[in-house]
Amino acid sequence: RIWKALLRNQAFSEGDQVLAQRAAQAKAQQDAIAAADAQMNRFRMFGVEPPATVIPPAPAPGPKAALAASMADLANSQAGRSTVRDPINYVSRNIDEAPETMSGLYNVRKTVTDLLEGKGGTETQSARAATRELMQARDLVDAQLSGVAPTWNSYINEFKRASGPVNRMQVGAELLQRVNPSGVADKL
């Protein structure tokens, strides 16, 4: 468990640093655009045509905006299927509410996982109909997390590998419960 926490913390700190750098770059680009606009307005104030200037391109959307756009595309592809669109829209609302940090994106991933595992409360029934789309949504979140923190993939792969024995024990316990629902151990 400790190594899992260390891998996760490494991915989160790396991702938060990248997000902070991107935010600073976007702020610098916005400041440059504002300065260019102010300069052009000064020329126009005196009736002089401003010289042609190169305005830097708008900053690329952050992972949260890219994820929201991907989720909107996924929801739009299911027009007319409210049982599928409802869970996707639920995840989209979670994306809107999440902060633009690794923890925020990770919480969105946990929401998708909860829906897939039937832990979504009132959303669970619709989530069953949208299993394929929710798996796509989880992959979209993972892609954004990997784009921010490249160590995310190694963390999630290691987590899956280490979870195998636990998952097998849970399946075994469930099979025993189905065979003997009373819970009383058979005496052999």
C-alpha cells in the first residue's frame, strides 16, 4: 500500500507542476494579447492605422476543458438515449465542479469508476445501460491524466497488476456466498 501511495503522490505532484506551468504560460499569453490590444487602441485613438502585429495564438485548453469537450462529444453521440446520456452528463457536471488539479481529475475518474461498479446511488440504474460509454469516459480521463503526468500510466498499470489477487479473492468469496447463502461454513 505504501508503494501505491508513493507512485500516486509522484504522479500527482508531477501533474500539478505541469498544470501550474501551463497556467503561467496561458496568463503570459493573455497578458501579451492585452498589451497588443492596448497598443493598437493607442494608434487608433490618434487616427493612425496600427502596424500589422503578430498576436500570439490563444493558449491550448487545459486538460479539464479538453475532457469536458470530449465528454460533450460522447454525450452528443448518444442523442435519443437518455439512459446513456444521463450518466455521461453526471460525469460532465463532476468535471465542471472539479478543480484543475491532478486531485480534481482523479476525483472525476473515481466518480466514473463508482458508476461502473454500481456505487453511484440513483445514477446506478442508468449507469448499467452506459457501461461502454463510461469505460470510454474513464479512458478519456486517463488520457488527460497521462498527458499531464506521464507517470500516471505506470501507476495505474501497477495498481491493476497488484489488484489481481484481491479481485480473485473477492470473486471466490462471492462464489462461496452464492453456493451457501446462509453464511454458515460447511463442515466437511
